[in-house]
Amino acid sequence: MHQQFLNARSAVLLALLAALAWLIILLNLLPPLAAHGKPHAHMAPIFTPH
């Protein structure tokens, strides 16, 4: 039973590490995709002084 608890805890830790890795990968992949999509086109008139 103790070994089963260790296996369950290691599985949860592995799932958390996998989710964290996916989050870091997505955060690294999204800014280049957003730059290619030109998201600042509609925000440009707000920051340009008239």
C-alpha cells in the first residue's frame, strides 16, 4: 500500500510537471504567432497622438 501511494504521488507530480512544461511551451510559442497576426493594428490609433 505504501508503494501504491508513492506511485500515485509520483504520477500526480509527473502530471503537474507535464502541465507546467506545456504551459511554458505554449507561452514561448504564442508571442511569435501573435506577432505574425499583427494584433497591434487596431490598437495603433489609440497610442498615436493626434
